[in-house]
Amino acid sequence: MIIEQALLQVKPGQSDEFVAAMQKARPLIAAQPGFQSIDVCPSVDCPDQYLLVVVWDSVESHRDGFRKSPEYEKWRRLLHDFYDPMPSVTYFGNSIFS
């Protein structure tokens, strides 16, 4: 299991539109081989900031699978214009407590 994490800074005043676009985009990622789950959580302290957490079977499922798929292009068109700056992705392994 691999956890993909990104902080998404949405342009001011566009959060409602971003949330609607994310709802449309969710099935695109959920249908990918190796996908396990997705959470998008709004910040309590920073307006228009969200934490994206996606659980994959492997890093390759995200980088070599989803990122190179036609669905990713649709995902990108739906969501990437909302971000300023573009988020960076970090991958994490299994918990030290498991």
C-alpha cells in the first residue's frame, strides 16, 4: 500500500466550483487499476486549501498507470486550473505502527 499526498491550494473564491469538479473527477481515478481510496479534506485553518490523500497498491499504479491514462487527461482538465500553485505529490509507505 502506498499513500499519495498533496496539499491543494485552490484559487481564492473557487472552492465551491473545485468541490463540484472533484465530485465529477472522482470516478476517473476510482476506476484505475491499483486504486484503493481517495479523501479530499478542507483545511480548518487555511481557506481554499485541501488535503488530497489517495491510497494505491503501488507508486507505479499512480505514476505509470493513472498518470499515463486517458482518464488522467480528463482529471487534469477538470481540476488543474483551480490550483495556484500547482501541488507537488509525495508518496508514503506503510505506517510504522502496523
